[in-house]
Amino acid sequence: MKIQRRTVLKGMLAASAAVAAPPFLRAQPASFKIGLLTVKTGPLAQGGNQMEQGILTFLTEKNNTLAGRKIEFISADTGGNPAGAKTKAQELIERDKVNVILGPLAAFELLAITDYVRDNATPLLSIAAAEDVTQRKANPFIIRPSATSAQCCHAMGDYAAKELKFKRAATISEDFAFGYEQMAGFQRVFEDNGGKVVKKLWPPLVTPDYTPYIAQLSNVDCVFNGFAGSNPVKFMRAYADLGVKYKIPLLAGWTAMDDALLKSLSDEAIGVISAAWYSSEANTPSNKRFVEAMQKNYLTLPGGYSAGMYVAGQCVEAAMQMLGDKADDRTALAAALHKVSLTDTPRGAVKFDSYGNVIGDVFIRRCERKGGQLVNTVIKTYPNVSQFWTYDEKAFLANPVYSRDYPPAKNLE
Amino acid sequence: MSLWLTLAVNSIALGGLLFLLSAGFSLIFGLMRIPNLMHGSFFMLGAYLGVTFLDKGVTFWLAALLSGVAMALIGSLIERFLLKRLSGQELPQVLLTLGFSFIIADLCLMIWTGDPWQPATPAELRGALQVAGLFFPIYRLAIVAVAVVVAIALWLLVDWTRLGAKIRAGVDDPPIARMVGIPVSRLFTLVFALGAGLAAFGGVVGAPYLSVYPGMDAEMLPLALIVVILGGTGSLVGAFVGSFIIGFLFNFGQAMFPDLAYVILFLPMVLVLVLRPQGLFGKVVS
Amino acid sequence: MSGRAPRLAAIGVAIVLLLTLPAWVANSYYVNVASQILLWAVAALALNVLVGYGGLVSLGHAALFGTAGYTAALLLQAGHGHFVADFAAIGFTLLVSAIFAILSLRSTGITFLMITLALGQILWGIAYRWASLTQGDNGVNVTTRPHLFGISLATADAFYYAVLAAFALAVISMAIFVNSPFGASLRGTRDQPRRMNALGYNVWLIRFLAFLFSGFWTGVAGLLFVYYNQFISPQIMALQTSAEILLMVISGGTATLLGPIAGAAIVVIMKNVASAYIERWNLVLGVIFVLIISFMPDGLIPGTTRIWRYGWQALRARIASARSVRRAGAS
């Protein structure tokens, strides 16, 4: 079963019919509306399509009914830019009057709409990673069941310094918030454990050829990359083509080595070590169902984008169950979402801190070829990782938000 | 030192690819006096078609040729049935090509989805040349070789054949060319098809290096524009030299002045347009 | 008399409808869509000064639009007040327009188009890559909308009226401009530049002033845009936006007052409303443009007017012939 946008129209017709119908026919409660802010056009469309597949897989599994309520699903394409995200958020909230929003995809889209969803009291379950939205600027309507930008990168910094014993690292990522925050998290933990980040490179989101950047990588023990969208595919190919792969091991954030990307990659990805909050190999019952359904319906191994939306769906269901017939109260729903604690999700156990950000496992994976297929084999699990890593929450929040300049890179050469 | 060397060689490789992209653009611009704003779309659509042919098991170079031929056909249809109706009206022509760029971008997204595709490098050109500890991918050098071969072929076509003579006459002075009985209209279709085909061929050749992804069209179009403006419209030599200049500006600009990379790229275009509108190698149009 | 009355009536109806729009739309979402149509209409009207009346096709206006937006957003972020930010934004946009004009007005036609395109790409490149100045892809947030005469523009309705006021001023100034001697001389430079020169007009200066006039209203539209979204990022300065504004002008009909407004409505409605029902809205938008350009090359408004007039005449002719037939039968 696939839910079409047309259902919106049908839903509107049904709603007007309901108004027109005599009262005794109106026993059925109105449907519960879930709006998805996703990207279906432009360079980020790949992740956007996976987000929709993830939530559709969940809704199909639940027969389109959560906590006894029929679900009306409305998908909106932001075009992958902040202005579009704002317009579409207005559409979902003001025209369609959705109960809850899932998405958006990109940090810069989320930053453009956080104030707006708060002012309009609509809960939003984000997959975008912008740190401050669940830190210094936390607001009661935003819940993040995926991860902050740095949540996995902290773990990667720890693993690189302690287990891989790397001393000198270079970082490379897109020149936007998600990239800054990832690299900053890695740098902080890596340097706190004796490493040095000696070079930080920022190619733009759209870079036809990475050679000018890769050519600058030398005299380091490892390179940590945080690319997103379709960029990791290009980057890793160039990294291998230029021979750097054979000299400097490559580390990656979750978007750069997402399981869904594996089908677009080849030998150039083998050996890359990545940190991610979701692994398609995770051994939970819901993950088995999820992976099987995704492979059957969409012929793809799911990655973080689709898993994140599946988990978001589970969180919405749990919160609705908590509230019973009060689920239409959006403020109560936001509060209930903060209290959700699940043991069986595709990513493992999930609970939230007081800022609305998830606490969950982070997996360190190595890319290998098994039976002809590329897989990210889990080599270490960091359990119950919070957005603050092992740092004190107060001290963490007293610092400025992670950025291009914070923490300051004192060891640049 | 190794950084500069790598960048220099890479600049030449990018230049080769840019030539494949912009040679046809230059001829179309020179002959028809319209900037074909769907040229980047031809490049992208060509690359996607190539990916599909490769999927069907066609060998790499055949896929590139097939894609070029298919695109030439599509291009000639667009020219013959839509652009031609607007002949002499620059503005509607510009807009029509712009409208098509929207359509092609969305069609590609519909058919090939948002997934990035990066076809494998042809087996015989895999690996890298190692000189003094520096890696250089053989495939990128091969792109330069292909570009040089195409450049020579185009030069022979334009300078040594009857068809070429007509094209040159058309570029130099369309009204006179029409007056002496050159079928300018058919020539337009032919050149447009050739340009579209070359762009598509370039798209496939570039795919193992740049990969194919939504938004590629918008990235390649401005590059083609700069090359042609710099070199001079309608001038193949100009397109050739311009391609390599832009290859260098692009690579060194990104590495040395990342903040101003696009200023470095587009400023020469403005300067040429303002100071020498005919481009470095263009003829002065009376 | 007979030609003017229906026209005045139509204008009157339009004014009443626009003034009461929030009341009969009654949903803030659609009020917001109306605000967007009006603010993009201001941008399209501004570009139309050059494209329609001056014959100068610019593909760099998104950069002027964005310059105003960025200047205001960055100044507001730096802690300046709305008054200072808005004035500086318009002033700086005029300055940039002057530079654009000086560089691009050395030529006309395709070369003019190319220079504006390249200049636009440079400004876009700065917004996109000079992250320490513009915050790059992350964009700039604007936390508050200004107060106007003590009324907060935070709500959809209040903001709509502010945009409507700006739109009305733009339309009035365009109408005055078109009918003024200056407008006539600009049209003269479009149609007969050499003759204008020979008659002693300073063609360059006329075009330069027209560019500034266009730049001013583009800046106003950019300012409205940044206050509407309370956010700005580099995409808005990309070639795609310049192309969209140009398509609004051309699809609606150049050198008409109504054309750019109709064009803005088509694009905004397709983008915001239709996209909820049609997944491939970019495709549909592209097809609409291709159809308009192929079958109504002078644009939607002149095209439909022609069809309307033609239809009306055909109808009258038929009625007349039917009458004469009847009369012939009677006699």
C-alpha cells in the first residue's frame, strides 16, 4: 500500500463530508495527521526519498493506524532549502493543521523553522542534526530521535585516539552547520585524548571535483570526513583515485557511510571506519521487520534517513498511547514525546534527555566486502551515548555551540 | 610542491572535460546567437542515459557514443519543432531553453531518482600513474586525450569540409550566408544536434570522474558559459584554450582562496565581456 | 467611454478584493501565499522596467534581490534597528545596481544578459562561499519583523497589508513611470537607440536611471522577502531565482503592468500550492513555460487579450450576420 499525496484531497473531501453528515454518523474520531517535511528535488533528494520510505514502511506495518487512530499522512517537498522548508512548514501547520511534523532533512532547514514551530505549538521530530536546537536553544516542541551532528563524532574521536592510536588527523566536510558541528565534536574528543587536528578543509556543498582539497591532505595519520547527500560517493572515489586511500586511513560520520549509500559505492569504500547511530545489521525484532520490508518494497538496504523516520513513527505512536484520547492536544503530545522510552526500535533502545535529544547506542563500523556485497560490519558499540558525550552537561552548555571556529583549532599547520 | 603538481595536472584534466562540454555550446552560440541554457541539462541527461546503457551491459565507450547519438536526436527534435518557430527572437529562445532545463532536471529526477550514480572507470584505464610518489589517475589523463581527439576532429570538420565552410560562413555572417543559398535553417538543426551530442558524450566520459547527480546541470552550465565567453563565441580554438584556463582557475581558486572561489571564476568573464566582448579568440562582430 | 468604464470597474473590483482578502480567505496559509505573490510581483514589475520597456534582459536580478535581503539580515543580526537596516539595505542595493549598470550597460542584447548573469554569479558566490561574512549555506536568521506605525507585522494579516501597500506603491510608480516622458524615452531607447542618440537623448543615462529604478524596487522586494521568511540563504541569489523572475515577466507579458503580476501568481501558486498535489511540479512549471513561449510568445496577458478580442469580434460578427440573415428572411 502506498499513500499518495492525493489522500490529502480525499481527506479534505472526507472531512467536508463529515461536517455535512448528520451528527449520529460522526462517531469515528477525525484522523490523526502526520506531516513529513522532506526533500524530493535537488542534490539532497536521495535522503529525502529514504525518509518517506522509512515512515511509509512504518505506517504500512501498522496498517495506517496508530493507537487506534486512523493516520492521514501528508508529504511536503521543501526543495532542500531553508526558504522552502519555511513555506512547507506553514503549509502543513496552517493549511493542513497537522498534529505532528517529521523532518526536515538538513540542519539549515531546521534552523529556519524552529522558532516557527514553537510559536505555532506543533511538535516536530527532526532528523536534521543542528546541535543547538536541543541544547542552548532547546524548545519544548522539538524532539530528535536521530542524533545531534556531533553525537556519533564524539565516539569516533574517542575510537580514533584510543583504539586506533592515531595522533594527527585532518578533517574535511561540507561548509555548513552540519559539517562544522560534526568536525568540532570529533576534534574535541580526539584532542582531549591526546590527538591533534592539524588541517580542516571545507569544500562547498556542491563541489564537482574534490581533487583540489584531497591534494592538500598529507602528513596525517587519518582523515575524518563528514560528507552528506551524494557527496560521499564522489569524495571516496576521488580519494581512492588519487591514491590517498592507500596512504591515509579514512574515517567517516554517519551520513558519509550510510548503509543506503553502499549500493552506490565500490572498492573505494572498503576499510572506511564510520560512526553511526543506526546499523542495518542491528539485531532487534523491529529492525529485522524494517530491513526486510525496505528490501522488499524499495529494493534497498535502509540507512539512517529511513530508520530515523521509522523510529520517529514509533515515538509518535508511543506518545499517542500515553495520551489516549487527548492525543490531539499538541502541547501535551510534545511533552509526552519527551517521556517516550522504547526498547525495541531498529536502532536499539531509545530514550530522551530533558532537551528532547535521543540517548542511544553508537556503532563503530568497518566497511567490508562479504559475499560480493559491501557491508558496514559493527566492530564496537558505545552504549547509551548522550549528546553531551561524557562531558558535564552544564559545562558543555556554557561553551558556545560547535562551529567552524569552536572549539578553536590550535594545532593547525 | 606535490600539491601544485597535482592541482596542475588536475586542471588540465578538468579542462579536457570542459572542452567536451563547451565546444558544442560555442558553435551553437556562434551560429544561432543564443546561449543554450539547457546545455548543462544535455550534459546531465547524457550522463544518465550513459549510466542506463552501462546497466544494460553496453561497453563504456559504446555507451558514451550511444548516449551522444540519442541526445543529438533529442536536440535536433527540440530545435526543429520548438526553437525554429522562434527564429530571430532571442528572448523567447533563451526562455524556451530555460524552460526545458526545468523539465529535463525534473525528468531525470523522476527516472533516475535522487541517487548519485558513479559508473566504474573502464577497466583498461583503471589505476594511477605514479610519478615521484604522486598518484595520477590514468582515466583523467585519458579524458584529456579524448578531448584532444575530439578537438582535432572538430577542427577538421569545421576547417576542411564543405559543411564546415557553411558553418563558418553562418557564424561569420548569417544574413550573407542565407543570401548565398546556404540552408542556414538546416545547418542550425545540424549544429544544435552536434552540440547536444557532444555534451552528452562529455557527460558520460565525465561520469566516472564527476559522478552523475541531480543539480549537475546547474553546475555545468555556468562553466560552459564562462569558457565560451572567455574564448569567444563560435571559436573552437577559443573554447579549447578557455577550457584549460577555467580548469586552472577552478582548481587553484578552490584550493587557495576558497572564500572567493566563485569570484575568481566569474570575474574574468565580466572583465572579458566588458573589455573585450568578442572574447580572447573571437572575431569582432561589426 | 465604453472602453474605459469596464476597465475602471475591473480595477475597482481588484482593489476591493485585495483589500478584503484576509477576510474572505480566512486562513493564514492562503494569506501568506497572497503575500508571496505580491512580493514576487514587485520583483517581476521591477525587472519588467528593464526587460519590457528598456529591452534589456537581465539574468542577475536575484543578486540585487538578495543583496537587499542579506544587508538587512546581517545588520539586524549585528544588533542594528529595523530603520537603519532597511535604509542601509536599499541604499546598498542601489549602489550595487549602479555598479551592475555601469558594467553591463556598455552593451545590450545577449552580451548585456551575459554580464548581468556573471555579476549575479559573483554575488551569489560571495553569499555562498564567503562564510565568515555571510554564514554561507547556513543562512541568516531574522528574529523579528518590524513595527509599522506602531502595528506589529508579526501576523500573517498585518504583514499582508504591509506587502500590499508596497505592492500598490510599486504599481502606482510603474504606472506613472510608463506614462511619463522618461518612460517614453526609455521605450525609445529600446526601439530606436540610434535615432534617440541623434535626437540628443543620452541613451546611456536613460538606461542607467532605469536600471536604478529597477534596482530600487528589486531591493524593496528582497527586503519584503527577508521579512516574510525571516531567513535568507544563498539559494535565493542563484541563477535559478533570476531565471524565475524573468520567466514571471515573460510568461505574463513584457511591457504590460498586469503581465508580471500574473506571471508571479503562476510561479508562486505552482511552487507553493500545486506542489502539494502534483509531485513533479517543476516539470509542470517547465511545460507551462514552454507552452506559453511557443504559443503566446508575447506572454499570457497580451495573448489572452488577443484571443479575447478575437473571440469577441468573431462573436459580434456572427451576431451581426445572424441579424442580417433574419432581416433578409423577414423582408
